[in-house]
Amino acid sequence: MRQIIVLLALALVALLSLVPVVGAEGERAGGTLVDGAGRAIGRVQLEQLASGVRLDVTFQGVDVVKPGEHGIHLHAVGKCDGPDFATAGGHFNPAGRQHGLQNPAGAHAGDLPNLVVGPGTATQSGHAYRATAAGVTLAAGPTSLLDADGTALVIHANPDDNVTDPTGNSGGRVACATLALAAPGMPNTGAGGAATPWGGALPLGALALALTALATARAARRRI
């Protein structure tokens, strides 16, 4: 009987190793950044870290996101209908705070430092922006960016003053990306292309171990 219990426990551990951990570090999401006419001008990538969700934005088209500073925020609805992206709703703000990283009554969970278009952010393929949103997660829950109606990343025409509620006087919305989960629980291998659904040979070995253990347990029961 003890042997059967041990074998079943091994099977359970092996099977649990196949289940992706939702919201674990390394979880990723992303989206395509578009202008008001729906033209793709860049990409947004999100990664779950221990400190929050890191955002990496790469884009071209300085005719859209012009040189200078721009407000950039996570918005409450994952819908980017041009030309003004009003469908993205207001800022992502599950705690009901006021806007602004420097506002004593703030900030919105979706508030981010200004995006800068200039020599310091230039890359070979356009411009880049990186920030970490500490008050959000890719896991399920009240601060999840992947809730029922989704989330969008919006770039504004003007700088965010980081104080004025509700938008920091950031002006119109000039670019938007609808955010979606990229690959639940799968690590970034850097290999590109499609990964195996369960992440490679190790989990498949675990599945084989689980099936073997179950078969052994059944055989042991027959001998009792």
C-alpha cells in the first residue's frame, strides 16, 4: 500500500510540472502599436517581473510620435479604434486614485514616465522606450492587465505633467496598442519561432514518468 501511495505522489508531482504558472515571473504579453489610420508603427512587449510588469516599446514613424516628450499610459480597455482611440477608455485605475506620478492622491496604476523621442532613445530601427509598472500584473486579479475587457497602451501628443487629473494634460491620443497574452508560462528562449506547447523535453519526460507510475500502481493493486 505504501508503494502505491509513493508512486501516486510521484505521478501527481510530474503532472503538476506540466501546468504553466499564470502570472509567474517571465509571463509575457504584447501588442502592435498603430496610428490613427491603423498603420502599424511599432511593437509593445510586456514581461512579468518580481517588481511589476516591464514594458518595452519600439517604434518608427516620428511623423506620428513626434520628437519631444509624450504622455504614455496603460488604458482600461483593450480596444484601439482610430482615429482618436477613445475606445481604449480612461487610464487603468483599479484603486480609484488620481492621475500623476507626482500627485499626492495618485497615481493611476496605468501611469508611466514620459516617453521621449530624441537622440537618447534612437535605435537602428527607430526609437525605444522602457518602463516598469509596479501596480499591475499579468496574473489574474484586480490589478491584472489581462482582465475581461483587456488593456491598451496609449501614446499621447503632449508631455504628461504628472500631476493634473485625469490625464496630465497629455493631449490627444496618437498611437495605441491592444495588449494580449503572448505565451502563458513559457520562458523566453531567444530561439524565435514556435515553441513546443509544454516547453520541451523535460515536461514530456515528466508526463512519461507519470504514466509509468500510474501503470505500476495499477499492477501493484492487482497483486494485493
